[in-house]
Amino acid sequence: MAHRIASAKFRIFFGDEIAIGPGKADLLEAIRDCGSISKAARDLGMSYKRAWNLADTMNRCFREPLIDTATGGGGGGGARLTHFGIKVLTHFRSMEKRTDAAIRADLAAFAALLADKPQ
């Protein structure tokens, strides 16, 4: 019998928009770590346009911006997480960990119901 791997992804919806989920949290961490949306996008293997759209969605969904950007030029542009963005990221990662822990046993039981491989 093949090893079954099942996973669940935690997302927060705001209306029809995904305000934040694992991919957007990864983007926030990458922006925090490298100080640039374009560099973060490259590090995550996504286009700049996709990263910009994800960042824009997050900034529109929350009471305050999560990402602060500076226009390029002689000194170059850049991006950084705002204090509010750090707070949102921290809360999201905490909820994500608690959710994973809460459903671990159920997820293992559910995985046993899955086929050996997708058909």
C-alpha cells in the first residue's frame, strides 16, 4: 500500500477574497527577509505581477497596510512589512499551527480514506 499524505491549508477569507493564506504568509516572510517584492517573488518562484497582486489584495483586506513600498530610482525601491503586517503574519502563523495541531488525528484518519494515488 502506498503512503498516503493528506494536508489541510488554513486560509482567512474576507468576502470573496482570501485575505491571507499560506502562500501570502510565505510572501510576507520573503518580503520581510529580503526587503523587496521582486526579490521575494523570485525566491518563491512566482512572477512579480503575481506577487504584487497578492500584496495588493492583502493591503486592501486589512484595516492598515501590511506592506510598505518605496518607488525605485537612484537608490532603488524596496518593500518592508509594516508593524501591522508583522502583527498579522504572527497571528496567522500562530492560528495555522494551532489548527494543524487540532486536526492532526482527524487528518490522519481522513488520509486513510483516500485512494493510494489520485486517479
